Amino acid sequence: MDPLGNDLCGQTVREATRRAPRCRTLRPVSTYEDLRLTVADAVAHVQLHRPDQLNAWTPDLGRQLLHALRAVAQDDAVRAVLVTGAGRAFSAGADVKVPREITPDGEPDLHTRLEEIYNPIVLEIRRMEKPVVAAVQGPCAGLGVSLALACDLVLAADDAFFLLAFVHLGVAPDGGSIPHLVARIGPARTAQLVMLGEKLHAPQALEWGLVNAVHPVGELADAAHALARRLAAAPTVALATMKQLIRESPPADLPAFLAHEAALQQRHATTADYAEGVAAFKEKRRPVFTGR
């Protein structure tokens, strides 16, 4: 597979974004202080909304994001999720202006927010039985990188850059960024990125396989919405199986994985989308999937 990847019909991600139908109506679902959540055409759009602070994370933003993700995961009307940042940045990472809690021993608490808020966000995205797309523009740092890499597909604007500057603070990256980086770009490039703490700009991120496509900044939003709508029109149960198998790869035990894969494959036998896919193939037409 090339760095752009292929969609379910063998087209590149960039081709998929051109061919998807344009969005129709847009209805607000919930209003949060630091987020915007809307649903249209079976796509939930979750937008970090602290543009004046470059969408830097606070515990409140994290709690709102976790609540929104859990809500869309349980909403049968939602078949794909798009995650974006308002303004000129995807996210600058943790808001350094928010003081850390103190442990009973009098030390800065670097653990509790991760365990109670930020790590559950990563796990919610990875376990969600729906595809999740990230659209990254401008700065994407720290927890912003963790959020983007937790998503299944990542589109970037040509002005985007990724930064894990933890080494300059004397700590290691968190939020699952290292295993997700190793899975996408390998251990050598991961070491370069995290140990040197240098910016990775969008063109090189595409070359390395960190992102699926790069678009001009003015075209990113349309491309991301189009891709999310295309995924929302795909067979949802099959996409959930693909996502699970990707998450479980590479397998430690290949025979066990193959048996597990076969068992998961069987669950598609009773879905309406499988029946539609077979019928459309026989009738030489495009399938119309309903997500069931």
C-alpha cells in the first residue's frame, strides 16, 4: 500500500474525497463549552473549540471530548466520526497555563489526568466500532498528536506539523503516541521524532506514512468531510471488523489470529450490507450500504 492508502473500492483517499456527495443539512447535537458537536449525513463532527489557545487541552476539554465520543459511539445514526480543531491549529497539546495537581507526597501529579481523562479518550476512539478521521491543520503537538494518531485515517493540511517536544521537558511522550507512531512509521523514525523533539512537517509526514493524504489548507475541511461521508456510506459492520483486526495486528500467534479472523468474518453473513454487496456485485452496480 502506498502512503496515500486505498479506500474500500480501490481508490486513493484523495480520490475518495473528490467523489463523495456534498453535505446536506447540518444539525447541532450538543453544545459544549470547549467543543462543537454536529451530525450530518451519518457523520458526527467533533471539533475542539479553543481557537484562541490553539485548542490546547485542559481537563475540562478532555472530559467534554470523552463525553462526546462516548455519545457518538452509542448513536446508531452515526456511522463515521470526524475530529478537527477550530482556527489555525489542530491542537497545541496540554495547556501549560493550567497548573498541575499535587500528589500527597508534594510532587506534580503527571498521572491522574492521563488515567482518568486522556487515556480513556484514546481507548474510546480505538475501540469505537466506527471509522474515525482526523483533519489536522497547523500545529499538532503533544496530546494533539495522540488524538490524531488514535484515529483510523489522518488527513493533513500543507501547513500542518507534528511535534512531540516532551524530551525538552525531561519526560516521555504519553497518550499512546509511541506505540501508534511505531505502528505507522516504525521504531527508527519514532526514535528520531521523540528523542530529538523536532517538528515533522506535513509533506514529510506523508512520505513517512504518518498521514494518509495532504491537502492545501483551504481544501482540507471539504476533503475531510467528503472522506468521512464516504466512510459513513460504507458497510459499517465490516469496517468495525477491519478496525478490530488492524488493532490486533501484527498477531503474536498467527494461527490463533487466523481462527479469530475467520470467526469475525462469519458475523458478516447475516448483515444486510453483506447481502447488498453480493447482490450489487452480481448485478454489476454500486452497492448502497445501510450500516446493518
